Amino acid sequence: MTDQSLAQYPLSVDELFYYGQINTDNEPIDTKQEVGPFTELLGESPFIAGKAANISALVSNLQINAPHGLFFAIPQRSVLLYAPIDPEDISRQILQMADYMRFAVMEEFGNNNGFAISRDIFYCLPTGEFGPITQGDNPQLHELFSNPKIDFETFMGLVEKYLYLPESFVQRFLAK
């Protein structure tokens, strides 16, 4: 919407966003399945990824048990991936998600580039803290997202560049 078209509506931008989010929250999820380290939500709707804007409602509506928070990814508009944070094995969990994301991204971005949204993995804590733990737009990551046959050492070096762990996240889960 443009500023000019907004002026034609009797509702404010905040009210329009509110009703838009309600409609997005109500979009049907057609498939819920386990894929790699994630649970995948799929739908015919192009707004499934938009459910991430109200992730707390998604957790509540699907009764997701995530007492330590949730990782999620939105590789394309009809897909939302999530995994409850496992603080007992978080390093392994992050590596598995990064490995899965690179293959999911290669496939989804290659087959449906017009539907692609993000190469990033995000976190949402019960405190409401929210943000990315990766930097999928880093230009040095081309090989990570384009070469399915990279060796382990190269993979680990690229994952290190892919990760962007906020200090509060590191303190909460990785500082021991």
C-alpha cells in the first residue's frame, strides 16, 4: 500500500496491520511434518511465513512446548520451520539447523526463487527477545548455499561466518 492509498481507508496503519495479522494468523496450515531438525508448517497460502510476525500466537495455537524458546526459519512464503530450543545440546542443534537450512535453501531458492524469503534462522525467547542467529545475506556464504558436496572443514568455516549469535543469546545458552 502507498501513503496515498492509506489515506482512502477509515482505519489507521496500526489497525490495518492488526486486522492483517489476524487474517494471517487464521490462514490454514495444510501440512505439519518433521523435516530434519525442524517441524515444518506448509500451506497453499502465500502467508504461512507471515505467521512468524506473531510467533507467540503460533506457539499458543499449536500448543508448542518450548519452555526455553523457539528457533524458526522462513525459507519461502508458504513455509515456516520451527524447533524448540534445547539448551542441553544447543551447539549440535544449531549445526543441524544450519546444515538443513543450506539444503532446504538450495532446493527452495533454486526451484521457487520468486517465493524465497530468507536464509536465516531466528530465535524467540519466552522473554520476548527475538532476532536472527545467522547472517544469510553474507556474500561470503555463496558456497554454503550452492555446493551440496563441500567437505566438513569448509562447512564448519562457512557456518562460523553464517552464525551471528547475539551476546545475550550466548550468555543465556553457550556461556559455561
